[in-house]
Amino acid sequence: MKIVFLGPAYPYRGGPASFTDRLAEQFIAEGDEVNVLTFSLQYPSFLFPGKTQFTDKKAPDKFSPERVLNSVNPINWIIAGFRIRALKPDILILRFWLPFFGPSFGTVSRLVLSNGHTRVICIFDNVVPHEKRPGDRMLTRFFVSAVSGAIVMSHSVASDLGIFRRDLPVRFSPHPIFDNYGQAPSKDLARKKLEIPGGSKVILFFGFIRAYKGLDLLIRAMGILKGKGYRLLVAGEFYEDKTPYLDLLKQEGLMEETSLVDRFIEEDEVAYYFSAADIVVQPYKSATQSGVTQVAYHFGKPMIVTDVGGLAETVSHGRSGYVVKPDPAEIAGAIEDYFKNDREKEMSSLVKEEKERFSWDKMTGAIRELYGKLTVPS
């Protein structure tokens, strides 16, 4: 098939861009003709909470993304829409995670659909954002009404889609494994590189930091376990004021038991953080699904996740990790059970079994299946 992607991709950084790059490679490997189009401007700088939107990694080998869409320029949306319309791909794949992109994506989608050939399939990370703003529902509705079909990676997102459009064809396919971070170094080598004291029991919190991700819950859980040889490794850029987190670490007496790497972790560094960890904790207060979970699967690391959104759909309680309430005492209890009962070997083995559920060909297969349903005459 002829497939066009429009959304986050190289040279942008972060999970959604890495997802696009990897999914495009999978379609190419399966014999499809693929064009990857990304943003000429993704966010105006004053709206972006991080230090930079761009990655330092090398460009993809198998395709050359082209920067075409300005998210805040309506004239550009029309130009981009007519351009893709003229290409007449079988599928235009969009990626939606914030209502902010509703106007640009919705305009492009309507223009592309007018060629009478292309089907627009959107992969939805979120429908209802974690951090709500005025106008979210209006912008989301404008976009959702302009797509042919949807791929969701958690059942909670499918439920949210029903709020906006009940007739939309939807297929569920879990977030695939992020397998583009290379091989894992040994735990000893990783800890040496990251200057983590030997003999520590290392708990990893990974990814950018915002209130809904619950780092404060994990810090309070670590306070319960203080003085028992545990070490908290926090690796990610703060997308909000970090002062309350530092104050909480001081309040819990954890400054000497915490390694804090306050920046975006580049792709060639990721393996060291996951390899250094004994277990990965995602103490989210709200969620849909998470790419961090799929990185943990790639590196064979058991996880503790909270029972919010779709996280419990991905982590099997008692097998690949623990599913607990978003409560410091429950998080602390799972950490203690993991180490006290020496569950690392058993759970790591089960993680390797579980990860087979999350291959990239399952995602391409779901998209093809959905496309087939969309082309059947009504």
C-alpha cells in the first residue's frame, strides 16, 4: 500500500516521534511505500515546557522525514492538505495526543478525504488530555469528526472516543515494544557509568515529569522504605517547577538516597538507565498507556504500575510486575515484596514471555484490518 504519516517524527524527540519512526520502518519492511511528513513547527516555543523539541540522534536510515506542517498557520494547513490529497495515499496515518493539534489535523484530514480514495486512520494516545484546558472538547470534536477510523492502545481511550463519536470504527492494538534502544549493558557496567553506589536496590522513575505522573507518590513511598538500602533513580526532564519535588525529597530525608538526572535522556543513553534498575515504577495518578512500559519490556525489567487508565492492561499483576493503587503505602509494599521475596529472576523471565504480545507487526496488522473494513462498501 501507499502510506503517508503526518505527525511527530525525526528530527523531533520523544516517544510519539520515536513511535512514528519505528512504525514507518515496520511498514517499509513489510513492502509498503511510505512517506513520513512531520512538523515544520510543532509547538511555538512559549507553549513548550521542555528545553528543546529536537533530538540529537542520527536521521533514520530507511526514510527521510520531510517537515511540512505548521501547527499554528491555517494557510499552511490548507497547503499541506492539498499536497497530501494529490499524493492519493491509501492511508494517511495521524497521531493525536493533544487537542491543540485538532484544528491543523482536522483541516488536513478533511482536505485529504475529499480525494475520494484516501482513508484517514488516527492513532490516539489520548482523547481527553491529562491536563485539561478551556476549549479542549471543541478542538477534539472538530478533529475526531474528520477521521475514517481509529487505533487505540488502551480500552480507556476507546471509551473516551465514544464521547465524541459513536459511529467511528475503532480497533484496539496495544503499544508495541520500543525495541530501538539497542542492547542492554550489564547491570554493573550501567551502574558504574551512572555513578550509582554498589549494592543499592535501584528503583527507576523514567520520563518527563508532570503532576499526573505521580513522582510525589513514589517519593513518599521511598520515604516509607528509608534506610533499607533502596535507591531512587529519577531520569527525565521536569515539565513543571521541580522545587516541590526537591522539597519533598528533603522532607523525606532522601537526598542522599536519590540519583536525579534532570534532563531529557537521549536514545543512546536509555539502555544504561533501564539496565541499572532492579525494577521500574510508574506511579501515575491518571494514564492511558505508556511508552515507558514498553521500554521496560524491551530491557526485560519488571514494573510496578498504578491501576489507572490502561496501565493494568499492559502489566500482568504477579507476572511482569505489580498493579497497585496510586497510594504511597501500596507502592512501598510492592517494592518491598519484590526485593524481600527475591522475585527479580522469576519476574524478569515472565516479562520476556509477556513481551511477545507487543510486536510491531501486530500494530501494522491492526491498521491493515481496520483499513480493510473501511474500504468495504456500506
